[in-house]
Amino acid sequence: MGDCKDQIAPCLILTATVDPEDMVFTKRNDPKVRLEDYKRSLTLWLNEPSVYRIVFCENSLYDITDLIRIAEQYEEADKRIEFLSFYGQDFPKERGKGYGELKILSHICQRSYLFNQSQSFIKVTGRLYVKNIQKIVAYLSKSEVDIMCKLNANLSWADTRCFGGSTAFLERYLLPLSEQIHDVEGIFLEHVLARASHKAMSEGKKWALPPVRPNFIGISGTDNKTYATSWVGAFVKQRSYDLKRWVFSR
């Protein structure tokens, strides 16, 4: 692997909870089914040429030997992958999976060698793959944005399935707001990421939309539905997204 690319390219964070136990608002909750999702997704990521460093962090202490064995098949490829596992579900489940996800990100900040050797990151829900990730990686590698995420609902809601930015944003702005998350009370990670983005911008940090609308492959854990869009639908949505980027960039 070229040292230059390795240093510039963002670190890919894959968050994982194989066994969600009795987490609220989670229909896809069978650990065996979810493990297969992670295996499929990880294989796609390991075959993705634009990704050089991967941190996979799982927070239910489920046996992830199968995932490690998949990664071992790519030891000769231009990949550096780090597996982290801990029990991070010791909180009231009413707080929701977003609260657990920030515990994962906190654990990564404290324990991950690859993350702490990086200046930027892209976080993707671990059971998903982003088909057009190359454009997102290229953009974040060249830009100087502090936070890259899609904002909706009058800028009060951020898409947390795929977002990125500087490692400093994660530590200084997002993680400190973790205690605000409470799914049952209607305050989700999506709200908190939007709030962290606004706070960062108020202090002079740079926000940007992803260069393309992320094209997800996988199944939603919330409603157990497959992400699927026809090429016509994808084209229309991308054109609408391009207009949105144009408006925000003016």
C-alpha cells in the first residue's frame, strides 16, 4: 500500500451490534441473521479499492471469529483492518441503538490505533455497504471539511448511516452530546449529529453535504426492509440531491 494514500485516505469505521438484545425500535434482531449481514458487508468492503483502513467495532461481545477469518483472506491486499470488541450495552435500552453507537465511537477513540493515526473518518453502519463510496472517499481525502453529513427536516436531522469528517469533530463535538440521546423520548442520534454539526459550524468549522447521495446495499435494522432503488429512481434522487448541494454551496 502506498504510504501517501494510507495517510490521506479517511479511516472507515464500521459499527456493529450482532446481538441487540431487547433494543427498542429494532426489528432485525436475530443475532445469526445480523452476523450474516456483517459478513456480506465486510466482504464487500474488503473488495473496495478506495478503502485502505478499516476499524470494525462490535459492542455485544458476540463471537466475531467468522469475520476475522474473512479478513484474513485479504492479508495480501492493500488493507489494514482492526477488530475491536467490548460489551457496550450496559444502559437502559430505551435510550436506543444510537446511544449504543456513540459508545462504540467513544471506544474507538480510546482504543483504536488506526483511528488515532488518521485525520479523517467515514462512519458506516456495519451491516451496510455504500456502492458509490469511492466518490465520498475521494472528496473527503481532498477537502478540508470538518463534518460531512446529509441534513434533513429543516436541518434538524442528520443521516447517521454514512457520515464523516475530521477525527477532532467526533471527539470534540459529537461524543460530548451522547447523553442527549433517548429514543423513547424522541431524541435520536440523528438529532444529536445535527446539533453537533451546528455547534461546530457556530465555532467556525466547515460543514458539507456528501458529494453524492450514498447508495446503500443492505437491510435496515429498524424496519427490516432492503435498501433498493431502481436506476431511474436513483437517477431522479441524485439529480434532486445535486440541486440541494448546489443551493447549500452558494
